[in-house]
Amino acid sequence: NQQIQLVSRPMGEPTHDNFKLVEVPVPELQDGQVLVKHLWLSLDPYMRGRMNDGKSYAQPQPLDEVMIGGTAGEVVASKHPDYAPGDPVVGMGGWQLYSVVDGGQRGMMRKVDTTHVPLSHYLGAVGMPGVTAWVGLNHIIAPKAGETMVISAATGAVGSAFGALAKARGCRAVGIAGGPEKCAYAVNELGFDACIDYKAHPDLKSLSKALKDACPDGVDGYFENVGGMIMDAVMLRMNAFGRIAVCGMIAGYNGQPLPMANPALILVSRLKVQGFIVSEHMELWPAALKELGTLVGTGKLRPRESIAEGLAAAPEAFFGLLKGRNFGKQLVKLA
Ligand code: NDP
């Protein structure tokens, strides 16, 4: 087995020195255990937070151990009655080629149906990121038909699912993304009604004007993935009693400060601003996965993937995710 370990904690941007590729033996299977060969690794922004040692909602990634992370793969050996060789499974196997999983540990691994949904999508639109969009939209924002929903990082794993879900609720969906290519994809492929290229609007005045044009009736729901100036610009366009689901603030994940230009807008516009963590809403996952599976299975949501090849490519692909080099869900494909 080969795995990538975190060997030091990044100060600011992570670098190759923070990681090490090591050979490790595959442990012998005990009763109740399953050996999984990973076919896909999921790379997700939250991993940057886990690399820090500070206080957070999740435990830090321990040093000199395999990097945590979502995986999709295939059972190759099983000493658990519920699993057989060949079963497609998703789990939290980490940045390695194989993992040994306790088959009885609920939540650590689940079998998936790849008849209508390709295996890799269970790490994206029909997995944790898709459910994140679902929870933020339905549970926090609670949209009404006809309202305007805005999301930043609109073409990413979470954002692309959000667009399809907001349209399914009868809302106007407006994305914010980096670059003309991503914006064209948001409108032409993902079904957003409009998409704003924030890189073409480098100051608050220009970005908020672009939002005004794209949201003539104002903004009722905002799904925040980025923070900083993008959040300031959307706050200026929020309608009275608007709702903001704070899902992520990726612009600050390497330690950049994220001051808020005008917090008084929360009062003036009587906004509800709520952060959430998708893993704290397990009761909502089955309904969310069912709807997302149907959207993908019927072709109404066609998520895009950025695929890096081979385990050794994982760190570099992760650095790219924090810089917007990914286009859609960032994955690593293992041989
Ligand atoms: P994405 O696939 O959207 O990839 C990240 C994207 O963020 C990049 O492609 C880039 O898009 C954008 N980005 C990166 N840096 C910046 C920056 N400085 N300014 C503006 N945009 C930037 O990732 P996910 O869909 O997996 O995650 C999206 C967000 O959701 C993240 O903030 C993540 O932490 C959060 N999240 C939160 C969860 C929760 O439970 N609260 C669960 C899952 C995800 P572009 O090129 O368009 O700028």
C-alpha cells in the first residue's frame, strides 16, 4: 500500500514539504473487516482547516498519519457478511491506495448503486458536497418559488448542485465564479440564470453593480462559499429578511484576514446569517441524496470533474483547489 501523510503543518499556503508519500503494509483482515481498493480520492477545501492545529469544529489531522479524505472504490476482500468482492463503496479511506474498514461501523462506509450514477459522482454531486448544497438551500435558506438565490464558487462541487436545486425550487439562480469560461458553463450547462465573473469586477462598487444587474429584484438567499469582498458585494444587494447560509470562506483558508465591510447591513436588512456543517445534519442526508441521485440519474444535473492522475498528484491538485484551478469537483484517479 502507498499513502500520503501530512508531516508538517502549513504556515499559510500548503507546499509539497508538508506531505510525504510512504509505503506501508496492508494489515491482515480481521473478522468483520473489509479491504477496499480506492479508485477515486475526493479533494475538498475543508482539508486545509484540518491541517491546522487550532480550535475548530473538527479534530486536526494528526501528523505522520495518512491524510484523511473521502474515497470511492471497490471491495477486494471481505470478512463481513454485508460486503462482497466487487461491491462499489464510498467511505473515508484517506489519501492511500487501499484501506481496511470495519464493515459494522455505520457511517464509515456505504455501498452505492452505480447503475445510473457513476461511482465518482458519489464524492461530488451525489455525496457530501451535493448534500451540503441541499442542506444550505433547504434547511438554512428555505427558499420560496420566485425568489432569487445567489451562490459563490458557483461551478464547484457544491455550487453546481446548488444551481440545479435552486432551479428545481422555482427560484432565480445567480452564480459568482472566477473567469468567463466558468461563467459560461454555469449558464449553459448548469442552468444558472446568470453568472458573474468576479475577476472581471475587482472592486466592490463594480461587483455590486454587476449583482444589481443580474438580480433586478434583489437577493433573497445567499449561499456563501468564499467570504471577503464577494460577501460584501452580495450583502449590499440582500432584500429585507434575506437569509445567508455560511457554508465556507475559502478566501481565508490559508490564514488571509476576511474583514466584513459593512456588518450593519445585517441589522438594516434584518438578515438571518447562519453557519452550518453538513455532517451535523445526518438526518437530512437520505432525502438529499435521493433528490440529488435523481437529478444526476435523469441528466438534469451533469456535474463536471477535474481529474488528477495518480496518488502522488494529490497534493498539487489540492493546492490548485485552493486557487480555483479546479473546474468542478476535484478528484484524484488512482490507476
Ligand atoms: P469547489 O469545487 O467550489 O472548489 C473551490 C473553489 O473556490 C475554486 O474552484 C474557486 O472557484 C473558489 N475559490 C478558491 N479561492 C478563492 C478565492 N480566494 N476567492 C474566490 N473564490 C475562490 O469546492 P467545494 O464545492 O468542495 O466547496 C465549496 C465551499 O463549500 C468551500 O468553501 C468549502 O469549504 C465549503 N464546504 C463546506 C461544508 C460545510 O459543511 N460547511 C461542506 C463542504 C464544503 P472560482 O474559480 O470560481 O473562484
